[in-house]
Amino acid sequence: MAVYKRRYNPYSGTLTPQWSRFFVLTRYAFAELFKSRFFVILLILSLVPILFFAGYIFVANNKTVQLLMQMRSAGLFSVENEYFIMVMIAQTQAAFLLNCWVGPVLIAGDLTNGALPLFLSRPFSRADYVLGKLAVLGLLLSAVTWIPGLLLFSLQAGLARNGWIWSHIWMVVPIIFCSAIWILMLSLISLAVSASVKLRIVATGVIFISFFVPAGLGEMYNSIMDTYWGRLLNFTEMFRLILTKGFRERTGLLGPLSRNEIPVPAAWGVLILVCLLSLVILNARLKAREVVRG
């Protein structure tokens, strides 16, 4: 429209609050994800185990069903800390697979197409951009980890008797915090890889390598130096250690307990250090302009 016609009017609608502008990126990212049938199928499959876990709770609290199944044995159906450990292990592994599919494409596309300068030229900071992408993985992985965990806890609390909820309310803390550190670590690793590797298949491979190669190197270090501190490089084992101690498991459900056990604070420190290193990589890779040398 020509300026001299005096018909131009500035935008007079409501503005998005500054603190929540990063959700714009999250909303559009989810819109793109749900266009993929494979993603929808993968998400549904990630939630299928919850149905079996819920069915177990129903059977454990229904003596009639146990009699019909002829499986009424003392201790056979027990919803205690071991049960929730298995729930968390199953769902965090499902979260890992979801993360490997979704994470590699969140930033790589923007860098490949030169869209990052366009984002940062608007009222977006780099922190807002990272938060917007991080929220995608955070919400998605929460939907298959701690949220189902709390729903199963609520279901058991509603069906159980003799004040079960008051003697087990402490389990809410490890359900939330163990899921939170796993989600944060997976999300930041994926974003760092997505910002560094542009091809999805290569980025997915790098994510797998970032978990398996350090674990192998740690075992080599243990064998050469005759120590056990190399297990600090096995991020999955460190998470399971945190999970075991968080749920007060002492029977060795996840493997034999030994004296040479990594301290829990050290396990937490390793996972937090991985998150910080991922942030350093993101800070180095996300720039408003790119210098091309030719």
C-alpha cells in the first residue's frame, strides 16, 4: 500500500507476554511433529506400556480377579518401590527413543535454511530460542515419563486400602526429580547435536554414540586402572543408580549392589555436567550471523 494514501494502521491487537514468547516456537514445532504419522505411532507405542502397568495395579488390588486367575499368592502382586522403578525404566527408555527421533530436527533445519538470524532479529533472544526448542522435548518427554508415573501412583492410591498413600507419598519426589534430570539431559544433548549435525540419520547416530561410546571407554578405564570410577561415563547406569537410591531399593533389582558403588552425589554431578557441556556447545553454535570464508 502506498504511504501517501494514509491508510496504513499499525497493529493494535494484544501482544504476547515477553516471558512466554518462546512458546510460539514450541507451538509451531508441535504442529510440524504431529503431521508425521510415524511420530504419532511412536508416541502411541510409548504410552502402551502404561496400559499394562495400570492393568497390573487393577489386578493387584482386586482379589476376585486374582482368584479367577488362580494366582492369589502372597507377594505375587505388589505395588511397591520395585514396581515404580520398573515403570520409570520402561518409560525413560521410551523417552530416549522419542528423543532420538524428534531432537535431531529441532535446530538443524533452522541452521540449514539460515532461519536463525530471522528469529533473532525479532524480539527473541538466544535464551528464548533455546527455551522454545527445549520446551518441545520437555513437554513431549514429560508426557511419557513422570506424568504417567504420577497417574499410576494416583490409581494405586485410589484402589489401595489401609492408608497406602500416606506411607508411600515420598515416591512422588523420585518420580518427578529422576524424570526431570533424564529429560533435561536428553533434551540438551539432542539440541547440541542438532545444532552441530544437519543430517537426521547422522544426528541420531551421534546421540546413540554419546551414550554408548563413553560407557565403553569407562569400562576400558576400569579394566586398565583396576578401579570402578570409569562407570561415571556410563550415563544410563548413573541414572539408574539415582533411580535406585531415590526409591530406596536395596535388594539389587537393577543388578548386584557392591561396596565399590559410585556415590549418588557423583552420579548427579555427572549428569548435570553433561547438561552444562551441552549448553556450552549450544552457545557456541547458535549465532545470529554466519561468517563465510571463501
